Amino acid sequence: MSSPALAVIHEHPSWQEPLFEVLDRRGVDYVAYDLKSAAFDPDRAIQPSVIFNQASPSAYVRGNGHTVSFALALLEDLESSGLKVLNGSAAFRLELSKIAQVRLMRQLGMDYPRTVAFNRAEALEELGKAIRFPAILKPNQGGSGARMVEVGSLGELTDVLHADPSLWNPDPVLLLQEKLEHDPVQEGIVRMEFLDGELLYAMRVVGGSGFNLCPSVDCNPEGDEDGTCTIPHTESGGNPSFLPYPDIPAEIVEEGRRLFSATGFDVGALEYLVTSDGRRVFYDINANSNLRRSVGMAMGFDPFDRVAEYLERKIASENGVA
């Protein structure tokens, strides 16, 4: 049996459906490799021209935490065979660690959210006044705003962790991050989607009072209907709005491009906000890029078409087609 031209590695099929629809329409020979129940034999693996990794660090909130380590093992094996892997193991490892993302921004001389990593709450006591409250408790391996809690003191943090030990999952490394005060209604946050090193589009995410700002319509639908996300609107503070931001300043695009280039990602997203005292802070890096079709269409294009075109170019390049 001949190998497909493309393999899309994923764990959340409904997130990938818009891309699959476009690949079907364009006649791309691809296979959808679902990580939820998977196996591979390094000596007998099908070897597509291009592998596109769309594994998600938030898999654990859907009961699929086992897919993360498996995805890393699979990606590393495919890379060792010399195959073209987009958003490969190094990119995935960076997405799995918020503290690594902070370290990268610090190394680039960028502003970043001040962050402390810890594995026991009592260990924070020795840091004393270095920790400022209110602060945001979040998992090092995050995703979809899961397991994020605002805390006002070290005592409150201890109480929260005692009341809900599951907050230590899936990675027993937690972060205490400065709360970046900003206007969530008028300014919100900005999400920049990058494709092959260039800005695909930018959008403002406004009006949400919770932490789940995932742009997938599966998580945050276009209308008033409930999403099917594991982190529902009623638990995350309301349904945010996703607004095209075509006039994002050029200097911000350049700053984002510099950060994106340093990640090593092929496709992905960056998020930043402007604080109440005027700081522009990038605070999240995402390799699993959930595009918002309506935002792209408002700018005159289907973003999934752009991704499919990019994948086709990569396939042609790997096959020696100009």
C-alpha cells in the first residue's frame, strides 16, 4: 500500500474538521492519525511526505492525557527517520511548558509575565515578598484555560490546592504568575496567528471574564449556543467575542514574528495583552493553532485554505516538485 502524501496527527477530531473538509475539497491525499487509540511499529510505519502535528497539551481535560507522551515518542521516531514533521517534537515540548515559554521570552529581551514554578505550596513561603498577589495559579502544561484560578494570598492558594488536588494534574509542576491587569471588555487580548513565519491574521478577544479563550467554534461558538468544549462557558465566565484586528501596528507584528521565529514552530499562535499601566506582554504560545474561520473571512480569505495551500507546498517540496 502506498503511503499518503500527508498525515495529520491529532487528538481532537472536531477541532480538525474544518481543515479536513478543505483537504478533502482540494483532493489532498492524507490520513488522519488519531492519538486517542494508536500504535506504531518503527520498522513498519507508513511514511507520508509530510506530517502535520496537531496534538494538544489540553488532551488531559478530555481524559486523553496518555496521548501527550505517545505523541512525543511518535514525533521523535518520525523525525529520526528523516521525515518532514511540521510542529515537531521540539515545538511540542515548548508548547507543553509555560515556564519554558517564559524563559524564551526572557532570553529574547521581551516583557513577560513574572512567574514562579513550584511543586509544593509551602516551598513558596521562602520567596516571601517576591510573590505579589493577586496572582494566577495555572498548570505548567496548560490549555483551554483549564485549572486556572485567581488567588489573593498564599493562604488562599494553599486552601485552593487542598480543596482540589486535581489541580496538580497532569504535570505536578504548577505556576504562580502575576495577574496582568487589563481591560477585558474594550481591549481584551490579541491573538496573532502565524503560518510559515508570517502573520496570517490578528484578532481581538474581548468580553470574556474567564480563562477559556480558545478560538475554536467547538469551544466558543459563533452564536449563543453552548459549545461542546470540556471547559464550558458557564464555568469559564461567559462567551468572549472574536474580532478581526487588521490594523495591528507593524511594530507589534515584527515583535511577534521575532518571537514566533524563535519558537521553531511552522504554524502557531501568540497571545499578548496591554496592561492597565501600558506594558505590552506576550503571555502564551500555541503550536496547536485553532483558527477562527469567520475572522479570516472578514479579511477576505479562508484561513483553512491558506493552511492547506501551505501543506500542499510542503508536500510538493518534499517530492521534488517546483
